[in-house]
Amino acid sequence: MEKLTTVALRKWIKAGIPGSLSDGSGLTFTLSKNSTVAVIFRYSLAAKRKELTLGRYPDLSLSDARKLAAEKRVAVQQGVDVARERHKALHEAARAWSVRRLSEDYLVRAERFLAPATIRARRQQLRDYVLPKIGHLAARDVTTADIVFIEESANKKSVHVARLVLICLREVFAHGIGRHVIDADPCAQLRARSLLDPRPETRPRVNLSDDELRVMLPALPTIGRSNALAVKILLGTGVRISELILAEWTEIDFERQEWTVPWAHSKGGKRTRTDFVVPLTQQVCGWFRELKQLAFESRFVLPIRKRFKGRDDDAHMTETTLNAALNVLHKSLGDRCRRFTPHDLRSTARSHLSALGVDLLVAERCLNHSLGGLVATYDKHDFIRERRSALTRWSDKIRALEKGERFLSLQLVAAAR
């Protein structure tokens, strides 16, 4: 008993050699490779050797460790498995978690495998639709009726929102099962078709014609220079609006005329964890350079409008800003151009690439679409040179249409001859 002294312990820790020192009667101090000292109580019960971690030294002093070990020793002599009792206590504490605590624990764990944008969306869904209603409840007390109530409320916003909230709830409570916080999943027997309205009919994509582009492109200055340049870049590159919104200047290489979209920002990249390189034409590079002059040294290509030079905070524009600008543009154009969204610019680019005679595989890779099947498995060539050539032809056509001119594809020129 009491073989150690505080001086001896400190000298041993200072030496930094991983191992263990015994104080007698099962009280042991272990030193890990990262210099953490754990205080362990080792004992035997029913002919089985067991141990219980009492704490860390020096948070738990030598004298306090001896007192605690003595208490556990008496309990063991009375037939109590103290390590098992600790495990049961921790389990019961976990089962007392509120929905709010379980949600936060889920978000922390989910950051390891979900993209930042998805984490932000899940946090917003929990904040707006779940926690105000059941955040205070113990997770184990949540019933299926509670989930139905949340879904009915979210459904009033939109069917799409309600479906996303249900997905989020399923993941949170599945996480609760894995963490032994709950025994039964209140979402297990729920089906979206039983709770929610039918999905609304999918809006057909708008592919703007040459005549519509001749009207729309010259009118872009009316929605502000930054918005106009954003529309042109979306049209000229075929990228998704989210990829442009999240873009930072470190991703733009003006010398190589390339834009590297991080895998976490692209739909296809999240599956393959591969960055996507967008070849930039001279015209698109010019649009980016103009945006850089308007960015007030922000790290984002499209910073928030309220930011001004000298301000400390920095954030990117939201998609709703550009959507609102396009609504204003549509009102000014009237029947001369159909109403379109930022994603319609992507489908417009894809349609015009086909009209320009661009090869199917090249056109699909311009939009960072997966080639699928054996092509995706065995063909690792990313068509960067071919994509640059295709986007240059498309850029030339955009320039001609903006001037109100006609543009003939190579196939049409050959046919005319």
C-alpha cells in the first residue's frame, strides 16, 4: 500500500517514458505516449480481472486517488462490479439526452462524412422545424406522433422542405440508436407518401434560344454589373449556381486560365471526392477579372452586397440574390424571353454545345456529369483540351449573340459551302 509519492510521480512523468506505476492494492498510474496519466483501479471479481478508470493525474491527486480506490475496493469486496456500474451510469446519462443535445452530437459526427453545405442545411432544418417543437424533450420520449406533427408543420412551407426535414430526422434518430440514447426509432414506420402531399410536377428546363439570348444578354446591365457578370459566367461555363456562389479567388488561376472547383462544392465531386477543373476562355477570364475589381478584396468571387472596403466580416452572396435579380430582368423583357433560373443557364449551355456539334462525352464533361458505366470506370481522360475548345466555340457564340449577330456552327458553315 501507498508505495508512491508525489515527487516520484512527477519525476516519472517528466522522464516521459510510457508505462505504469503501482501504488499497491490495485491503484495504478499509466503514462501514455502523449504524456497523459490515467489513474486506474484494477481488481478481480468472480475470477476475472477488471479495471476502472478513476480519472487523470494531476486532476485527481494522489491522496484523492487513494481515497477513491479505497471506496471502490470496499464495493468490490461486497460483490459490486464497479466498472459495470460505471458503464450503466454512463448509459443512463446518455439515455437522458435531450433532442437538442442528440442533434448537436449528430452534427459533430456528420461533419466527418457530409459536405459543409449539407451540414449547414441540416443545422437550419433542425433549428427552424425540429428544435422549437421537441428540442427540450428527452430523445427517448419522442413519439411517432411528435414526428408527424413536425412534418405537418414543415409541409405547410413546402413538400420539398418537409421531405428534407424527414430525412434529417431519420438520420438524427438513427444516430441516437447507434449512440444507445434511444431504444426505438420514432421515424422507423413513417413513409413520406403517407405524410406529405404528392410531389409537384417537375418544372421543365428552359433552354434559351438564339433569339432569346440576343434579347437577354444586352439587357443584363440593368440588374447590376456583378449580377450580369455572374449570369454570363454561369452561361459560359455551365457550372451550377452553388459552385459559383461558393467560389474563392484562390480557385481561379488566371495564368493557366482554369478554375478548380473543390469536390465538396460540386454534386459529382461529393461522390468521387475529386476536384473539377473548368477551362476558362479568354472572355470568361475577362468576366472574372471584372468581378475581382468589384470584390473589395473579399476572398469570395461573389461577396455579399453589404460588404465594403475596410469591413472585417466576409461572406459570399446567396442564391436568392441572383434569383431576385433574374425576376427583375424577366419583368423588363416581358414576352421576348421566357422566365429562367440560374440552373436553366446550365441546361441552355448544354443544349447549345450540342447544337455546335460538340461530342456527347465532351459536352457531358463540360457540365461535370458522370459518364457512367464502363466509361467512368476505365476512361480517366477528362477531356480538358477538348472541353476548352468546345467552351471557346460557345464563348464565341455568346459574344456574337450579345452583339445581335448570327452565329453559324462549323457544321452549318460546312453545309452552306
